Amino acid sequence: MEMTGKGYYENNQEIPLYNVETWMYEEFEVGQKVRSIRRTISEGEAMTFNCLVMDNHPYVADNVFATEEGLFNKRLVAGAMVFSYGLGLMANNNVNTFSYGYDKLRFIRPVFIGDTIHTVRTNLEKKPRTDELGQVRVSYEVFKNDDEIVLYCEHIQTVKYRNGRPAE
């Protein structure tokens, strides 16, 4: 095949998208589990997050308080950051899904600066919702260091049907 000045493809719209999934309602498999890569949370990014969301609680922003008066004798990572990172580690960039909300969010154990986290996503259920979209529910379990669970939540998403609403 002859290459054009633009390369193999005639225009950029023909180039496959990177890091994007296209699964639809019919491909969602209840019971499937996947695990993310690990990520260590640094002090710099924890403070940047705190500043962005204006969280100046002494447990996350004041090292003197946290080490001398705090319950854990060290600074915590904000729960909202653990939630954000935990979900971000599993973000699938699926162009056919839309977030509907979260249920059962629980901060089970503290996360500290320097801890390394990873997430396990489990597909829990699916059901038809509208004529265009089904609903799926997944759980996210965030673990730190040696598989100590620190966060649990369930994410509800709507997702397009491939072949129209299935019979119930």
C-alpha cells in the first residue's frame, strides 16, 4: 500500500483511539474482576489536592498537629483524593457509558502519605433501564500496601445497547 504525505491514514479521524474502550451493555459480564496497576501517593500531590479542593483539615494539612496530637501520629491522605485516585486507576474511557452515580461509599481504613494503592473492580449486575441505555453496577475496592482494604464503593453507570433493549 502506498503511503501518502499524511501517512497510512487519509485523515486523523481514521486513526484508532488510544486508551478507549467501546464495549456495550451486551458485553458486560457479571462477576468479572480486574485489578489496576499500583500508585504511590506523594506528599506533594496530596498537598496540591488539598489546596485545589480547599481541604485544610489538620489531619491532612498540618504535620505538627498530625504527628504530635493526631490519632495516627502522621498525616492522612484526604478521603476524597483516595476515592478519586482509586476510581482513576480503573477509568476505562468507554465512549458508550455514562456515570449515573455512586452508592455505599465507605472509607474503611486511613491512607497515609507514601502509601501505595491499587483498585479491584468487580462487575456486580446489569439490567435494562430505558429504550437506549442499560444500567450496570460495579464495585471498587481500593487497597493499600499489602492488600489492606481502605475504600469501598459501588459505581452505577448507564451504557448503550448494541442491538436495542433486550427482552426482560
